Amino acid sequence: MAAGAVGFAGPASAEELLPGMYNVVTSGATAPGMAAGNAPTAWTVRSCGSGCAQIIGDNALKWDARLSDGQWVAKVHRPDAVNCKNGTAAPGWSEFTLNADTLQGNIVSTSDGPACGSPSPIITGPIFVVMDLA
């Protein structure tokens, strides 16, 4: 699936992801509970300590992101991390990476092991994410 680019202004400081509401556009693959396609939505960011930002997505999934080498990075285990072609979902890890300067990033998910009828783990994504402070 092709992904379109959408530009938004970045935060005032790359050292901090400012708390508040963010306009978010996702494109590319989708994960269970996420809005499909180039869907605008709103996410909330809260501070969770020094160098930590809790990002709450449209599906109420909470990411505790840490700043590392100019990227906000978070990883969560989910019972529905990977979409299967038969309409079911498989458990696994979803990793969210967001550039601290541009607020553009992606989400990639990997099943815990063989899933969806495959003899090996399934990797889905990327889901492209663009955030802009509302």
C-alpha cells in the first residue's frame, strides 16, 4: 500500500515532547483498533518523567516513549499486535519510533512466534505516523 506524505511543524524542543493534544495522521498498514488509511485522529501526550513521554493513541493504547539518539522509542506487548488475513489477530510486540525533530515516525509489529498459519513470526507495518501539536 502506498503512503502519502503529510508535513507538520515539529515541537519547540527535540528534548521534550510537549504535553497536550496532537493531530495525528496515520497511513500505510493498520493495526487492530487503529483507524484505517490516511485517517486524521487525535492523540494525547503526557509527561512520564525526565526523557519520558506517554503517548495515548486513538485506540487507548499507551506508549511510554523514551528519548534515545533523537528518536522517541516505545515498545508494548499487545494481544492483537498483528492482523491475520483470516480476520483474527495474534499477540506480539509493537514498536513505535518517532523522530524528535520532525514528529514523523512509524509503528512495526512482530508476533510472539508462528502466527496466522505461518511457520515463522509475522512482521506487519510499517504504519507511518505524523504528529502535530494541536
